[in-house]
Amino acid sequence: HAAGHSAEECSVVLRGQVRMELDGEVHLLDAGDSITIHSEIPHRFTNPGTLDAEILMVMSPPTF
């Protein structure tokens, strides 16, 4: 399920396709696409396909 945390987050899809749910909206991101969000908004990433996907996430401040 989608969750939020206290940070600002930028994610870049390095390969494959990623499904990003942001507060009930769905965004399909392909390799080369990026998204920046306020992480307090409930969100989650999933892989909608059968191929591996790889994303780079940067969070400030870092939360794990």
C-alpha cells in the first residue's frame, strides 16, 4: 500500500518501466523519466512488467 514519510524525493528510472502511485494518481515512467515529489504525500513504486526495472532515488533529508 502507498505510504508517506518526511522528505523530498527525486526518482529517475534508469531502465525498464515503473508504475508510480501518488495520492491516488497513477504515473507510468519509462527509462529516462524522472519525478520529484514531497514524500509526505502517500506514494509507492511498482514494476508493472515482467522485465527488471531500476530506479535511482534521492531523498532529502535521508530516510530509510
